[in-house]
Amino acid sequence: MIQHIFRQIWAQRKYNTWIFIELVVIFVLVWVLSDYAFILLHNRSIPQGFDYKNTYMVTYGIYGSETSRYNAAEDDSLKTMNNLELFVRKIKEYNNVEVADLTYLTFGFIPFSGGDNRTIITSETDTTSVFAHTKAIRSGDFFRIFRYTSALDNSWERPAGIDLNQNNSAFITRMVERERFGKESAIGKIIQADVGEGLQNYVVADVLNDQKRFDYTLPQGAIFAASPSVSAENVMDFAVCLRTKPEVSEWQFLANFRKDMTSQLRIGNFYLKDVQSFSSIKEDVNQRFGVTNEIRTRTALMIFFLLNIALGIIGTFWFRNQTRRGEIGLRMAMGSTRGQLQRQFILEALILLTLAVLPAIITNFFIARADIIQFKMDDVKMSYETISGSPYITQNAPLRFFITNFITYILLAVIVALSTWIPANRASKIHPVDALRDE
């Protein structure tokens, strides 16, 4: 049957040549769309590196002398620090709060803050520059709240139990360890970095799993070290982050917290300014950085182009089958069933697609090699370049190229088969005598 189909394709080469060219062009266009979609889905599937569910940020304000609620008797360094301590303690003792602590806000040290501060990490044995995002934290409660996990056992309890002040400890992510130490363990090694208080030596206490800044980006390297101590001078650089018990819903906690704590947190000149879930903070940051609009726009464009491509293929094969009504009638008169006719037409279309794949893939190869396709994903440029040592498929050029071309072939095979079956099914329902009149 395959030999017969090849002879049939050759006999109708006048029409099939145009279809062949069309399929080559369509394959290249769909491959570009598939490549971008694959990057988004691949990056989305990578774990965030921490758990922001059931986490909230409580921000406070301090009444100044220009306001009617200002209390001059509460405006000295000692009382400011005592009032802040009481402010935090009341939040820790609030119903359904599992853990809470002051958290340094400057330079985007908390998740989804939008800030982006990086440092260069060097070691005693190698001064090659390795960049990492900085995270200044006060204590192990930071890990209890956001549950950044250790790469050794995937637990947050391990980093949470390490004293930051002992040996001037620091935590780095797997990406920094790979780039700085290769296959060696970084634990116990001495590194140099600036995490907000000048260049210092740190001892790597643990290695954390890679973390992402946005859902659709690759993880980025980071270093966690002790933050500056809170004082009356920098008190506004902090906020209270907390984690609630898992059974508490977001709307319920926010409503109850504002109702119950607004008056209780009026301590000295301190007052409750706002309370937000990190889920809503994440959505706000995605909107502000254009991530949400970009994903929606590109998704809509991909769907639009795929629908137009599918309609174009349907139209092409519809016209092709209409010109073969006489052949259909003759085959049916000679005993061919509707199912046989439909299978033959679908096989012809799939063979045409398969023949078009080779020149299309060659075209795709030159496009990839010329690095024409580049996507800006946060501060990582996704191009067809193999990143040595990277565990991510999108940074393995040969594997990514194979997967995206395979996805393109499967997607077009489904569209072509469906596009062929619809007119073939309709054509096979006509009476053989009516079809033979066209012959």
C-alpha cells in the first residue's frame, strides 16, 4: 500500500509540490512557536525552590511629629525598639500564626519583592567571578517561614536549624555551587561576598535547592547570609513575615487579622499599615514587570497562529480531495470501503508531511545555529546555546532542538490527519455514480 501511495503522490506531483512547500514553511513557523511554548512549560514545571503558600507580610508605619497621633514620649531609641519587639511578639502570639519574624526588605531580599541585588562570589582557590542574588536574613525563622529547602535532604528544617552567627555562616544555592566548585561539595568551604555590609568571608553551612524569581524563568543563583541588625535608625527597612497554619484560608486570615489586630498593634508610635499574602504580592509583581501580560499575549498569539495554520491545512486538503472526486468514485466502484479511502488519504498526507520534515529541520538547524531565536526571560537570555553543566533541558541545545522538532512533528501530524479526515470523510459519503461524473 505504501508503494502505491508513493506512486500516487508522484502522479499528482503538480499539486503535491505546492502542498510540500506549504508544509515545509508551516513546519518552520510552528517549530518557532513550539520552541517558545516548550521553554515556558519547562520553566513552569521547575520547582520554585521555596513555599510561599500560607505566608504573609505585615508592614508597619510610625507616626511622625506632623501627625495628631504622634506621641513624643515614645520617640526615643530604646522605646522604639521595645515597641517594635512588642509589635512582633503580638503577631507571633496571634491565633493560627505558626511562625513569624522581622525580615529585612531592602534590595528585594524577600520573595517576589521585585528588587534585584547581586554580588560576586569568589573563593580561596579560584577568583573566577560567579554572580548570585543576595538574600539577607535574620535567623533560621526565615527558612521556617518560606521553607527554602536543603539540596542534601530537601528539608527546610536543616537550614532552619543552623546558627547564622556561628563561623559567619552563609547558604548558597546549587547553581552557585556548580559554577563555583564544580562537582565538589561547597559545604565547609570559605567564600567571599558582599551581602549588604561589605565584602566578607563566609563559611558555606549548607547548599539550598535552586530558586526562581518568576514562574516562567529558570532558577538563578543566590547567597543567604545574616542581615544588618535592626536599630532605631533602620527600623523602616524591616517588616514582619509570617506563616499560618495550613488549614487557615487566605481571606479568612486577612479579614480576621485586620479586625483583631488593628487596635492591638497601635503600640507607641507604631501602627498596622498593611497585611498582604505573598500570593497577592507575587501577582502584583508579575503585573508590574509585565510577566502576566507577556504570557497572555504570547499564548493568545500562539493559539491564533495555530488555528490559522490548521484552517489553512484543512482548506488545502479539502481542495485537494475535491479535485479527486472522480478517483474516489472509481475506487468505490471497484470495492474500496469508506474506511479504506479515508486511511489512504490520511496516509498520503502524513507521508507528504514526513517528506517535508527533512528540509524543514535543516532550515530550523540553520536558524538555531544563527541564534536568531532568542527569548529574554528575566535576566537569562534563552538562546540556542549549550550551557556546560546546566541540568535544564532548555540549556542543552541538541536535546532542546530534538524535543521541539519532535513536538512540532506530532502536533502537525495530528492537525494534518484531522484536516485530511474531515474532507476525506465527506468525499467518501458521495455516491460512486455522482463521483464518476466528475471523472
